[in-house]
Amino acid sequence: MLPQLETATLVIFDFPARKPGGEEQARALRALAEDIAAEPDLIWKIWTADKAAGRSGGIYLFRNRAAAEAYHAKHAARLTAAGVTGIEAVYRSYNAELTAITRGPVSET
């Protein structure tokens, strides 16, 4: 039997946005970005926002589902501790061949 290959996994977070907080919030978000960048098995993250709907979030690509699930638990706990409720997260795989044709910015390196 062949070993099962790990499949890169997207996790998509969406939650109510905080109101803009100036320089202090900007510093805190930069520190958060640096912490996220050091997350094991994270390949990349795209930060998302919908100002009209008052929502924020991100699209993350992890090397495997286990890493995505571990980060989901960590980030949901961090958001909850900060008073954020209504956190939504979904997992998805993607079709690399078709994504390359449509110039999707997905790279697993």
C-alpha cells in the first residue's frame, strides 16, 4: 500500500470586525501577523475585510488538514479571548491544475 500523501488545506475564517483603533491597533495587528507567519506548516495567509458588512477574516493555506485544524483551535481561542463572537471557519481543498490555469496565487512552497 502506498503512503497517503498530505494534502494542502485551506481554512477560511470570517468574523465580526473590530472598529478601527489607530496606531495601537495597527501595532497589535502587525505583531499578530508576525506570530501567524511563524505558525508551523502555514504556507501563506491572505487578510480579508468587508467594511460594509463589518466583517474581517483570512484565507490560510496549510501543508495539511491537521495543521489547519490545530491553527483553527488556536485562533478561535485567541479571538474568543479578545471578545470576538460569531466566528465562522470552513476547510477546503483545491484543484491545483485548474487553479494554475486561472492564475490562482496558490503555491505550496
